[in-house]
Amino acid sequence: MPATVTPSATPASDRPSPRQHGVYDALRAAVLCGDMRPGEGISETRVAARFGVSRTPVREAFRRLADEGLLRIVPQVGTFVAPIQLSAVADSQFIRETLECRTVRLAAERAGEADVAALAGLMDRQRAAMASDRHEEFFTLDEAMHAELIRIAGRPAVWDLLVTVKAQLDRVRVLSLHSEGWATMILTQHERIVDRVAARDAAGAEDAMREHLRTVFAAVDDIAQANSHFFEK
């Protein structure tokens, strides 16, 4: 690529618009948290009216969500919330474990005092959310902690990649938070990860992260059985 070409040279028409982002983010969150359930139909016209936009950004948001496996677009029939695919969950787990175990080692090696303080602040907020049974907030703070660790590792683009490939796994993670005692266990694992990073223990941080990431995957069969209407038959 010529040196004179920069990201800013990308045609505006090829970049998602703010309106598209708003529609995409809202619909994605609704699917992930279970407000929109598998098989539920979704209309371009109704979504456009809800957000006060034309159907073009809605159509693009639908396409992105379909690419992530969150929606199914059936030509001449309609668009529907897709079920959770166990094969996609397994792929997401493999990618996430491969990348995050590596990056948490880097985070432990590179973390400064300000980084450790930022992680401690996120942990305080997680404890407060869990104490009040604010599951959606806890999930958001869980995501923020993982993103912060990758930022500390100096690989922020890795998080951008993970967000695009872990959607099906995230749906399982959200379902797991409603199981008794689950959030407490996850919080304890987060504390161990952060403690190892704060101690600059790279090997210990990697071990703690691997144990944490495998927790949901190890329980996926039980989660699927308890929430069978969310999963592909």
C-alpha cells in the first residue's frame, strides 16, 4: 500500500455511521442480555421508526449482527434472532483463551502503578454491582476489566478482534450470571487475575486467566440444558 494512504483516506461511505452504530449497539445488547430471544422476529421498518432513522442504517446493522451469528436473515421471509450455536461457542472459547492468556502475561510484565489502580477501581465497581444483583452492570464491568488488561498489555486491537468473534460465548456468559453463586465465583476469579497482575506474576496471571476463561465453557452443557430455548437444537 502506498505510504500516502492512511485510515482517514477510507471513503466515508464505507465507514459505519453514528446512527448505524447506535442501532447496532442497542440491538446487539438486547440479544446478548436475552431481552430479544431466539426465533423472535425483527422488522427493519419498526426498528427504523424506533430509532428515528431510515432503513439504510438498520439494514447495515442487521447485516453486521447476522455476520456475528446473532440474527438470521431469511430472504422473502424475515429477520429473526438466531439461537446460540454450540460450535460457535467452542470456536470463541478457543480464540479467546489463545489470545487472552498471552496478553495477560504481557499485562503482568508491563503494568505500572496507574494500571494497577485502574484495575482495582474496576474490581470495586464489580463488587458493588454484584452486591446489588445488577447483572447487566456486572457483565459490562467484566468486559471492561478484560479490555483494560489487553490495553495494559499494549495490544488494544486484540480486544477489537475478540469483540467480533465472541458474541455466542457472551450470550452463554450472560445466562450463567443468573445461576446461583456464579457471579461470586467469577468475581473471585477476577480478583485472582488482578492480584497476579499487580504482583507482576506473569505465569500466575496466565494460569488464573486460563482457569477463568474455561469456567463458562466447562459448564456450557448444563447452561444449555437449563436454557434450552436459547440454543440451536
